[in-house]
Amino acid sequence: MAGVIQKQVEPEAGSSASRPRGKREQTKHNNRGAILDAARIVFADLGYGATSVRDIIRKTGLASGTFYNYFKSKEEVFEALMDEGMRRIRPRLRAERIRSRTFEDFIRNAYRTYFEYLATDSDTFQVMRRNPNTLRVRMDSPEILAGFEEIREYLEEDIRNGTLPDVDSEYLMAALVGIAMEIGDRMLRRPEMDAAAAAAFATQLVLSGFRALPAQKP
């Protein structure tokens, strides 16, 4: 593997992380970032199953005790990476929700945004491509669950205003997310990724089928 990781992820403008930090707080931020940067590379290189905490620590150049100040296991590190990815995509989906005039527009724009994110974010791309099965079983982290709930709330809003029929919003949310995850996985496995084609396929699949869904029972 390559040398010790030094790169840090820049905080988003306007976030609490963008405010000035004290020296101790900055050190904690840098250490945690170094661990996540290292884990991202190691998971992409070795795969989740073959990666050990020792591999991650070796990549950071930090002491093992420092690692355990932030994470208890590689499982926690992986979940933190997935949460980080969700924190990147949620504002983009929220922006698409705001600018979309109809449910159809939102579905089209949301899928396009998600697949473009997968295709262009090289760090996320490498981790997801190397660990598709792990992603399927580790989708219960706080940020991911909050993102799913946000999508369900969008659907509930559309049901209330009559844009959508009175269908089961939880099932519909699960279907929308499942389509995105599975098509995204297949897209990442292809030699040439086409985010536009993936988005068009997912959008047409949803829009051609959701109006045939049964209404909820009173």
C-alpha cells in the first residue's frame, strides 16, 4: 500500500466544522479525518472482510491507542464512512426536491443526482465497488436512516397535496432506495459507467409503475 495518509477532508461551508477550532479540537478533528481517509483507501484496496484495524492504523501512522479514542472497531469506521457519504448526498437531494415542480421531476432529478455522485466521487466509488455486499448489510447507521426518513417525508408531503395517490409511503420509499442501490451497484461494476443511462432506466421504471400501486386501506 502507499504511504501514510495526511490528506484531510475539507469541511462544508457553513457547517459547524468550518468555524475556528481550538488546538485540541483541531487535533481531534485531524486524527479522526486521518483515520477515515486511511480506512477509505484500505477498504477499497483490500475489501471490508480482509481489512483489519491494524491495516487502518498502519495507514494513518497514528498510535493504536489514538485509533481507539475515536472508533471501537472497523465496523464503526465503515459506518462512519457511509454516514459521510450520506451527508454529502442529502443536501443535493434536498436541493433537487426544492427545484422540482412535480413528483416526476423529483424522481428524475434525484436519480440523476445520485448516480452522478457515484460516478464522479472517486473515493466513494472505490469503496462501494469493492464492498457491494457489505453495503447491503450495513445500511442502519444514523445518517443513512435519517436520509431514508427524509425521502419518506417527501413522499408523505406529495400524498397530502394529491401529487401522489394514497399509497404506502414506507414501501414506496424502500422501493425507490432499493432501485437506486441495486442499479448503482450494477453501474459501478461496468467498465464504462453511464450515470445518465442508469438514471433514465430507474426513472422510467418508477414512473411507469407507481400509479398502478394499490391505495392504502383506510
